[in-house]
Amino acid sequence: MKTISLILICACTLTGCSRLPAFLQPRPDAAEASTDSDSAGVRPKERPAAAVPATGARTVADFDTVSAEEKAAATAAPAKAGARLGVTVASLGSPSEPGLWLKTPLVTSEQPGRVTFAGSGKSVAVTLIPIDGPATGGSRMSLSAFQTLEAPLTGLPQIEVFTAS
């Protein structure tokens, strides 16, 4: 009997929670004001659209959305060598993020750069994206960059990182 009474009391109490007093309900004019202030502020730059892997992607080729022409352009020798930032161990980043990029603690702002893998002797132009961590911490590299460098996807290759100029 006590159990049934307790269940009924809890059910009635929870039913009453669905109606909030007026002072706890959000005001419609407050929601509009917050969206207006966002449009007046500084907005982040929009990145160019990149090809996104298909929804049912399962193989490495399905996830690699960078074209052969883009890879060839990225592997072309740079006109001017940039500053050496250091050596880092790269793991495979999210295969669902398209493009040629390296997320690394070696940089503090997003910038163009170049990475070199001694195992194949290849080099590729990438976008360097900062992540938190010590400069000695590891980095995450895109699937397309791994393939262009001919680095082992299941390994942790050491790569050398440079600025673009």
C-alpha cells in the first residue's frame, strides 16, 4: 500500500513539473535579441566547400575525396621553402574530414604548410590546424595526406612539418 501511494505521489509531482511558473518561462523577445546580436558581431570565415565522403563509405578509397589533380598540385615542389617547425608523430585523423590537413600543436593559428615523410621521401602541402597540447605531443593527419605521402595508415609515422613560406 505504501509503495502504491509513493508511486502516485511521485507521478502527481512530476506531472506538475510540466507547467512552469511565468517567471521561469523564456521570453520570446530574449530569443530574438540573442540572434540579432550574433549577426552584428564578428563571424568566422567560411571555409571553401570540400567533397564529403558518401554516407555509406566503407573503404579507404570511399573516404579519400581529394582528386588526383589536387594531390598532384599539393606534391609539386614549393617555390620557396618555409621555416621548419619540427618533427611530430602523426596518427590518422578522422577519415570523414575531407582535404589535406594536419592538426598539430606545433602551430598556434591555422595556416598553410608542408609535411615530409622520410619513409617515402614525399612531401605534400597541407593546412596546418592548431590543437592543444605540448609541442612534443602527437598530431593527427588527414587520410588523403597519409595516402599522398605513402605513409602506412596503421602506423605512427614521424613527419617533418614546415610553414608554407
